[in-house]
Amino acid sequence: MSDSSVMIRIGGEGGEGVISTGELLSKAASRAGHSIMTYRIFPAEIKGGLAQFQMRLSDRSIRAIATEFDHLMAFNQEALDAFHETVADGGCIYYDPSECDLEGMEIRAETIPVPLNEIAKEHGGTNRGKNMVALGFLARIAGLDLSVTRDLLTEKFRRKGEKILAVNIACLEAGYEVGAESSNGRAVLPSPPNGDGGGENGRRTIVISGNEATALGAIAAGCRYMAGYPITPASSILETMSRHLPRFGGTVVQCEDEIAALASCLGASYAGQKAMTATSGPGLMLMGELMTLASTQELPVVVIDVQRGGPSTGLPTKQEQSDLKFAIYGSAGEVPRIIVAPASVEECFHLTARAFNLAERYQLPVIVLSDTSLAFRTETIPEPDVSQIVVENRLQPTKAELVGYQRYRDTPTGVSPVAIPGTVGGIHIAGGLEHDENGSPCYTGSNHNRMNAKRFRKLETLREDFDEWVADFEIVEDAALGIIGWGSTKGAIQEAIEMAAERGIRVSHFHPRIVSPLPEKRLRRFLEESPIRKVLVVEENFTGQFSHFLKAKFDIRPVEVLKAEGVPFNPSEIFDAIVKAEADL
Amino acid sequence: MATAAKMKPTDYKSMREPIWCPGCGDFGTLNAFYQALSELEIEPHRLALISGIGCSSRLPYFVNAYCYHGVHGRALPTAMGVKLANPELTVIAAGGDGDAFSIGAGHIPHTVRRNPNITYIVMDNQVYGLTKGQIAPNSPTGMVTGTTPMGSLEAPINPVSMMIGFGATFVARGYAGNPKQLKDLYVKAIQHPGFAFIDVLSPCPTFNVNMTYQTLRPQVVDIPEDHDVTDRAAAFALSLHSAPQIGVFYQVDSVPYEKRIRDLRAKQVEYGGQPDLQALIHSYR
């Protein structure tokens, strides 16, 4: 962990405002110019109980969450009991003395009482504003400007009326004052040089979760139809779309099951609209048959799979990258599809937008493999500029092509112009039976070969179209070690590589954004035109799915660095694997 | 191409010839369908036909229209997606009783609840024909088939009762042997502004000896002229008659799903302002 970053955890009873304190603090820190990353851990069961919010903030960019905390704000005894051991040496615990009794507890960290209830009552009559007191306190501890936090609160509570706003502001200010005393005027973070505190010259950043970024990326790409079925951890994509898409002229349907969701998306796509569904592993499996239909009918569609701990119902609220094999190979019969994997919240936005472009350009389903850690975490990201988003649309037939129109014309790229219902002269049948160029059923071996070749040729065309963005890789001079990862592990891998560099160990890194079909030429360059002697494949599953996929294509025997414990990699765990691999060279 | 007004029933025939067995009720069903399309002057390029899997699900192949032949049991959600994406299209889902009431049954109540303006034609022969003779969800108890050599042990679904029970806003039954009435039912169903269901008794001479033109002809009865189609209880009672009634059982005013979605869009604009994606993104700061 770099010196300029701090980890803060807030804990208390569900419903006490723990989450809102954390969310507002993270937004205020972001507006002040800090980078933030938050991570929420939910119990799978539906009940109150212990709520917690954790955040890392830094004046530099953040790529992974850490596991040791510098500051803990405990609203009650339960939070204090549960979390005091997670506070690092030299860290500080703030607790409400009216809720917590430290008698007999062995606490390593420094403890400072903060009378949240008392201050809230003093300013609002009840203790309901205690989370605002905590917000003010922590804002001061973090070294944030009061005005930034106050402005944020004003925006948030304006709609609730003057009175409620005034109480909340009073609580905030009182908490801030107490914070000033407790921190002895010393802020934990230096003021960043490029604060966005609402000012005009600041960089434009937003604080957003992976699922929200996915939804907005879809809207940016022109998605106007979404159907889904609630499932953790994907539901908030459906909710975000429900809140916004109709306003953009779109349609959102909560379907009776995942099958209906994808079926209706394919119907919408057939009718010319850009459509998407979002689900998690169990739902993706239910969609399996329709996924193969989409590939056969050559319909563009985007399927977001927010992976969670499996198998079966598994660990529904926990992290795992274990749907890769199903995403790549899960089909009866052979079908082309594209799989992309965002590595950060920012990529959830941009890769989802690109997924639509890929689906439209090659007329096939594109799976976006997000995961729980991306879904629920919020990050400071540069505000995406809508005017810079390239939007592609499927190839439609020209007037000449509509004479004797063939929907599945065998072309050099494999892509055939598709007529949208309503187009005069474009009448055709889109079917799941093997068909000829006209779409008529045709079961001859030669036709089946030809149409398979046509459909898979689109992936060859895609490979030729591969651009810089399809993979991120860095070949470090003289590095004998190379790490290959995919999806959300990227930040932890990067931090581990930096830790290794400080120890004099050089490590190269390859991280594809398109996971299938693999950017093979680039990967070959990484593996064969570099001094790499040993490859580590880092992924969050039990069996090494990506490693298997790589071994099927390349003559490598990677060290598999695997974790399937429901939580993301800590950079230090990857660092340890690097050190061991270096020793074994 | 011919203008809509001049479209003859034969203009709705595609280049493909039906592949059904001789004597199949689906021929009569298809011919009445051509007649209805012609009467309604629907332009082929504005017509979308959606089906699943089964003998009768091949129907779209034989119609000059935009057609979609999907997987087994998913015609309804697919048709809904088409309609919501482009409400200007006339959208018709078609298939058999297995596709509808067995593998696809889970979609029926939800399509009914949403009430999109689509028509659903179920060619009902009470048997699985494409897989060569197994019981269907509406086969009578005791029916002997390949999977029920000693007779079916299960009670049949009554498709019309089920649809009225779910609250469908248009429910009718037709008979392939009465193409003129069937054509009229299609016209009414397509004109109905909401989800319209027609159960079409369509004999399978190959796999269901209990359900042929010979056995059906003396049984079917027209729904009495004085039946009040807005009376749901009366419609339900009628659906329970042992002799199959044909005609419109139930029809009430309805607001189609796509209209309610349009209203929702307007409401969101009223509440959140004109769509501005950059502003929306910026609100996350």
C-alpha cells in the first residue's frame, strides 16, 4: 500500500446510515480530487444486522482494495467487536461511547471516542443525524474541505426541504469540528493538486459502481431494449436501466425468467433494436439454448454476466471468476461468440459500449464477463465523454442487395447485410434450423460446412480488425516472469508487480480485454518475443479455467495462481506468488 | 410490388411448400390465415411471424412475411420483444399445443399480464406430431401413445379455461374444418388491441385417431349468439362444456403494453427532463 493512501471502514447496525455515510464520504473525497475505491460485502440473507462500508482513498490512482484498515468508525459494539482486529498497527478506531464499552477489550489501535448520538441529538432532537456527524468527522480526518462536503449534502437533501437540510448540515458541521480536535489539525491526506470540488478547472470525475457504469455504457452505445430477471449480483443493472432507459425512448422488462429475457431481447434485436440482458452464472446457463440460436440466426445481442461464486447457487454474494469456460464453450453444437472482460469500473462503461459495437458489426452474441467485485465497488473514474463514444450499427442491405435479397449471403467477411422487418424487399426467415443463404432449411453436409465456415469466418474478420484496445500488455525489459490475467484482477496484479519491482523483480503483464477469441498474435509476441521464461496465470477460480484455455492454444506450462475464497486477490498474495516463482526460476 | 389493397390471399404464400402430412388440420389453418391477412390488407413487410418448434411451428415458412423460427417454447417472449421494439409491425406468434402449454407454458400468464398487442395462434391437435406421437399437455386421460402404452395417467389442460383464468383480454376457439369462421376469428384477434389468443382445433390424422375431421365434425358447436363476450364467468363456464365450443369466448377493452410503456417514457421525461446522457453521467459526481 502506498503511503498516501488510507483505508477506512465504517460499521454499524443496518439502517443506521452506515452505507450513506460511506457513499457521501467517497463522493466528497472524489470531488476534492482524491481517487476512491469502495467495496461492500453483503450477507446473503435478508435481514438487518451488521452493515459495513469500506473505502480506500488516495491522492493517487487506486487499482485495488487493501485488507488492513487505517481508520475504523464503529457506530455500535457489534461493529467494534467484529472489526477492531482489522485495523493496522498505528491505525485509529473511533467509537460512540454511548454504544460501545471498551472495558476488557484488547485493542491494539488507538481509540478515540466520538459521541455521535449525543451530538446528533443536540442538533436535531433525535439521533437520526448521527451518520451526518460521522460523515463530518471522517471528512475532517481525511482532510477534506468542509465546503465540498456541505455542497454535496445540499444537493442531496434539497428535495427533502429546508428543515431536514438544516439539521443535516448542522450535524455535519458539528462532526467536522470534533474531527478537527481529534486530528489535532493534521489531515491524513494532503490536499490533491487537481481537486474537482465543483470548480471549473478541476478534472471531471464521477463515482460510480461497475453495474451502474455497465448500464450507462449500454445506453451510450445505443441500447434501447433491456430485459432481465433479478439475480444477485446483476440486479442493479436492470434497476439502473429501469430508472433511466424509458426516458431515452427505450424499453425495460422484468421478465418471468432468464429464458424469456433473452428470448425477448432476440425478438427486439430481430426488429432492429440494440438489446441486452444482464444475469449471473445460473441465469447464463438457462440462456444457453437461446445463445446458440442467436449465433445461428446471426442476431446481435449483448449478455452481461456478472459472475459470482458458484457452482449452482454457490456463494451468491461473493466474488469468483468461474463462468469463463461456460461462456466460451457452453453450447450444444458449435457457435461463434465474443467474450469481453472489463478489468475496472471504467472498463465496465467502455467495454459494454464496445460489446454492442462488436455485436452489431459481426451479428452475434457478445458476453461481457463482469463480476461481483466490479458490480458492487464504486470507483472514481474520469467522466466518460459521450461525444467520444463510437457507435456502430449493423450492416443493412443496399437497394441493389434487396433485389433477390439473401439474408445469409456467404461473404468474404462472413458478415451479411441484415434487413430489418418493415423493409420492403427484405423479407426473410431467421431460423435456428441449418439454412442456406436464403434462410431456407437445408441439411446437406456441404451446406452445413459452408454455413459453419461463414459464421466462424466472422471471428477471423474480427481478429483482422483487432485494434490496440483488445489487450493491455507490458513487456518489461529483462523480465523473466510474465503474468497473464483477465477481468477484475488487473489492479491487484499491477500493484503486485509494482511491489515486486521495488524488490528488484521484473515482471511483464498481459491482460486481454477480448478473452475469446484470444488476441493470439499479441499473446504470441508477449510469450515468444520476450525474455519471459515463466508464466503465471492469475485468476479467481478453483480449476484454472483461463489457464486451461491458454494451454490448449500455446505450448506453455504456467504457474496457476488461483483463489476461490469468495473475495478478490489482495495484491500481496500475488506478490508472494511472484517471489516464489522468481526463487524457482 | 402489389399495393396492400390489391393483395390476394395467394400473395401471402411464400415460395416454400408446406411439409405437413396429407389431411393435416394445419393446411386449413394456414389457408384461413392467408384469407384473414388479405382481408386486413396487411403489407407483408410489416408483418412479423414468430414461432417455436413443432409441426405447426413451421407455419411461418409458408407465409410471405418477416419470419422468425426460434427454439422450442419461446415464441411468446420473442414476439413480445419484436412488438415492443417496433409497435408498427403486426406481430403474430404461432405454434402447437406442446410448444405453448408444455415447454412454453411458463410464459403464458406473464404475456397475458403484460398484454402486448400480439396474436397467438395455437394449432391444437392434442398430440406431439413432430416427434412422432407422444402425449401432449392437453391429451385426454387414458390416451395411448408411444410414451403412454397403457394410456395417459394425467389430466389434460383446458387451454381456453386457462387463458380466461389468467385474464387474457381476447380468447377464442376455431376449427380447421370451419375456415370461414376461423378467418373471421383471426381478423378479430389481429384487430384486438392487446394479447389475443386463438385455440385452433387442428386434426392430426397421423398420430391422433381421436381427433380427426370425422371425429370433430359432429362434436363442435358454435358459441350461442346470445353469449355476452364481456362476461368472464359465463365465458369460463362455456369453456368447460364437454362439446368443444367455437367462436369468441371472451373479449374486453384493453390497453396494450406498448402503450403503457410509451406513457411511462413520457412520465420519466416529465420527472427527469429531456434525455441527456452526458448530464445523467455527470450526476454521478
